[in-house]
Amino acid sequence: MRRGLWLTLPAAVLAALLGLAATERGRKPAAALPVASIPVTRVKRGPVELKVIARGSLEGGRPDMLSAPMTGGDDMTIRMMLPSGTLVKAGDVVVQLDSTEQEFKLREAEADIEEAGQRVAEANAEKEARQEEDSYSLVSARAALEQAELEARKNPLKGRIEARQNTLAVESARARLVELEQNLKNRTGTGQAAIAMQEANRKKARIRAGMARKNIENMTLRARSDGYVSIQQNTQTNFYYTGMTFSLFQVGDQVRGGMAVAQIPDLHSWLVKASLGELDRGHLQKGQPAQVRVVAVPGRLFRGRVEDIGGTNGPMWNRKFEFKLTLEDPSAELRPGMTANILVHTDRIANALWIPSQALFESDGRAFVYLARQGQFSPKDVKLVRRSESQAVIEGLVEGQTVALARPEAGAAQKQSGGALKAIPQ
């Protein structure tokens, strides 16, 4: 036991010494690095132009949407489709959906119309035959009544029994006539009801046939105006996850009724759609002027105006929002999908204290910089006034002070790995 105690004692002492050394290291500033090893910049004072820079794509404003018809049936298959960018005239076929099911329904409805027509004819013929039969029976009953009444007139000359028989014959003939007249009315109503039923069946079949013809016609999606075809994304899926991308519709895809398959943008009204980080949302306002340069049209500067600012979405570490610009001076060279560079001047501060945005750091709701003091960096809290993608307007520093453009911890890691970080000349 004594031997084990003497063996474990040096290990315990060694662990205590290592812990003390670690504590001493933790007391030293984490950013205690020479200024020359970290990229730095100086705090500047002067006018600051706050601007939003983004890259987007062109799309036609007020587009003519081509959607699959509401057929009330199963999904439809795309049988033919023009590719995106195809120039079309009003009336040209852009998308053709498979109409096999509707053609079958049309043939079925037409057969029902023919069958209902035959049944109407049969009901009319049966009604006429019954009317002829009932008319003959009615004439016979009336003649029988007249004959019985003639015999009854001889009752004063007849015996009591024979006279009574004549009276009963008259009553029987009269009752028979009343019964036939009532039966004639009932049969007439029944015949008309049977004809009306068959006419209703024929009308329903005609309605089904008309709907099938209309669906077949609507399954041919035609351009209602001149322009370029823009095929839409196929968003038909049973699940969705953040960052999921969809492919464009293509021949053979299934489409539900009401889904937009393609669009013909209005070439006289153009929009520029872009996505930006959440930081720039507070700088944009509807109606702000913008400058747009289209990559495919070099040397031309277009004027635009902020039209719409969408909501923010995406994961917490990469929140983005979409916004749209309207072009005020479009030209004939523009096409849907062209890449456009956007510049929006959002504000101008005449006399501001500012630093590059990468020199400002944020953590736990506080904004701070790494200020160079006596050859070392130390965190310094500042007040953030305005911030853009490239500049941050602040309070709490003095013009000319030196701040780090990167976290000193990152510089220490790179230095240990053999890298070299130079200070930016001021």
C-alpha cells in the first residue's frame, strides 16, 4: 500500500502543476498578439454613402400565365412544350397536355346522347300508341253508354226486373267511361314524365360532352400575346425542406389542374428580382431609385425603382429576403432570366465616423471592435448607428484609431499553422 501511495504521489503533483500552468495561461488576454500580425484599418471620419448592392435576374412584369385547366380529374401529362426563351406570337401553341382521358369522356357522353335520344323516341312512340288505344276504348265506352241509355228509356214498357237491369247497365257503362277518362289522364302524365326523364338524361349527356370538348380545347395552352416563353418550376411534391430547389417542367411531367406551367412575360414591363441578406432589409424602402446594369447588355445603365420588399425567411444563420425592382427604361434587347447587377443608394451621412463592416463584430447583443493598444488588441464596445454590406457607422471611437479586420484568435491560429497576416498600410 505504501508503495502504491509513493507511485501515485508524483502523478498528482504533476497534474497540479499542469493545472496551475493552464490557469496562468487563461489569465492572459486571448488577443495578446502583435498588431503587425493581424490585418488592420483605421477609423475614418467623413461622408458615407450607404448603398445596397445585389445581383438578380430579369422577369417580365404582368406576365400572361398559362395554367392547366381544372378538369376535375386526375393529373395531366405534358405531351409537348416549347423550351424557355422561344419567341411566340399570339395564338401559338406553347404547351400541349395529354387529352386521352377527356376524349374518352367525350365519346362516352356522345354515346349517352345517342342512347337517350333513342329512348326519347321510344317513349314518344309508346305514348302515342297508348293514346290511340285509350282513344278507341273511350269511343267504345261512350257508345256502350249511349246504347244502355236507349235501352233504359224502354223501362216504362218493361217489367220491373228488366227495367232494373237496364238501369244497372247504364250505371255500369257510365262508371266504365269515367274510369277510362281518368286512366287516359294518368297515362298521359306518365308518358310525359317518361319522356321528360329521357330528355333530362340527354341534356346531362350533352353537358358532359360540352365540358369534355372545353377541357380538350383548354388542354392546348396558347399564347395570348407576343413574347418569349418562360417555363415554370415544377413544385408538385408531397414534402418540402429548406433550401430545396425545383426543376423546370418538361415533357412527360404530371401537372395538376390550376398549376402554372409557363408564362409569357410582358416585354414592355420588366422586373428585376433579387435576394439579399437580412442586414440590408432595413435600408430599403418602396419607391427608392436604383441603377441596374444587365450583364448581357454591356455599356447600358438602366434606371429602376424598388417595387416590392418581401418577407425574411431561411435558417437563422442565413436569413434572406427577396425584393423586386421595376425598370423605367426597358429596351428590346432584354430577355427573361438575364443577370442584372443592382445598386441602390439608400442614405448619405455627411460627417460620420465609420469603419469597414468586417472590422465590426457582434456577440450576445453587443457590438465591439478589436482596438490596438500598446501593441496588442483588446475588445472595445461601440454603438452601431448604421451598417451596410461594406461600411459601418459607429460611435465610441476616435478618428485615426487602429482596429483589427479579423478576430485576433483567427490570426493566432493562422500564425501557429505557419501562415502570415500582414497589416494593411494606412
